[in-house]
Amino acid sequence: MSGPAVMASLDWLVVSVTSFTIFQILFHYLSAKISIYFCNSYRTLTDYQKIEWNSRVVSTVHALLVGVLCLYLLWYDDAVNADPIWGDPTHVKLNVGLAAGYLISDLLLLLWYWQAIGDVYFIIHHVTALYAYYYVLGEGMLPYFANFRLVAEFSTPFVNQRWFFEALCYPKTSKPNIINGLLMAMVFFLARIAVMPLYYNKMISTFGTEAFSNLGLRAQFAWITASICLDIMNVMWMYKIGKGCNKVLIACKKEKAAIQENGKQQ
């Protein structure tokens, strides 16, 4: 391995280790202090709720960081945009390394605090994503596609905010909950579902090319299966979000009708 290649490997490895460490510190020490400062009701949560709250604070911070970096690279990383399979992955590796550090951190927390936050689907999601990220971090392959997947993180803060409102006992028909719910459904659809045709069209356009052939069967299989697996989960989650939004809208209509009926009776 050449000197520059070794340095590039060390760069993303340092980023991943630093990411892991910072997110662990945020979960175990900083989240509670920050949360109490901004939301005194944090003190009233159960121990299990505090664990999940801290986990979601970390998740939100990670999502905002990698989401912004993802968009920046999609717009300005000319090398990767010109060659989505073999373009210079240096900058993408830093963003994916940041995401990998978070995923490993969160995976360990899921297993350690299984009774509070354990979720089989999250385990599958994290392992699948890490398996796919190996090819960009370890082999320098598919930088455009690895980075593109991180667009999905823009929906995460809204999903987490929904849980925060629920933990704080906000009524589902309250204005903050409704506004966040609508934004969550819209951003989740745009960031995870609506982008699928763009992603798979770009993927299919590489089939049969020399760049695609040079990946080898193992990388081709990992890329395609990981993408499909992650998107099956995205469709499942979108379906659940849609059902939840529909229930809230129905509840709002019933509440409004009840208020009007009481007004008539008075």
C-alpha cells in the first residue's frame, strides 16, 4: 500500500474512532446535562426513558452532522460525481467514517441496554449499513452511493422529536405534535422514498460498464443486497408513519367535531 493510501486509511480510521468516542461521551455524560438545561422535565423520566432519550439526542446530532456533509459532498465533490464507483473517495470516507463510528457506538448501546432500547430492526439496519460501508472505507469503492444513502438521515431528527413529545406526555393532537408529525412524514418520504428512483437509476446505469465489472461479484452482491435490504426497511417504516399520521388526523377531526357539538349544546 502506498504512502498516500496509508494516510487516507488512517484519516477515516481516526475519524471513526473519534466519532465513536464523542458519541459515547455525549450519551453517557453530556446529553443529560444539556437536556436538563433546556428541558427540566427530563428529571421526571424513568431510567429506561432517560436511556432512550440520551440515545435519541446522540442520534439527532449524528443525523444533522452527516446529513449536512452528505449534501455538501453531493454538490461539490466533482471527482465522486464524475465517477460514482471509483471516484476519489477521500472526502466521502470522512463522512462515512463519521457515520460508521456512530453506528458502532449505537450498536453497542442497543446491545448493552437491550431492555430499554433494543430493537431487532435497528440491529439489522446498523449491521447492514456497516457491511456496505466497508467497501468504501476499506476498498475505496462506491463513494457516491455510500454518501447518497446518508441523505436519509435528514428524517431522523423529526422521528426523534416525535418520541421526545411522547415522553413528555404531549397530546398526539397538540399543535407541536401535529406540525412535527407532518414534517416527519414529508421529510421521511422525500429523503428515503422519493430518492429511490434516482438512486436505483444511477445504480442501473453502471451495470455492464467496466467500472461495475471491476468491482467483482462480492462487492456487487454487497452493494445491491444492502441497498435493497435498507430500502425494504424504509418502506416498512414509511408505512407505519403513514398509518400513525392517519390516526392522528382522524383523532383531530373527532376532537374538532366534539368541540363544535359542545358549542352547539351550550
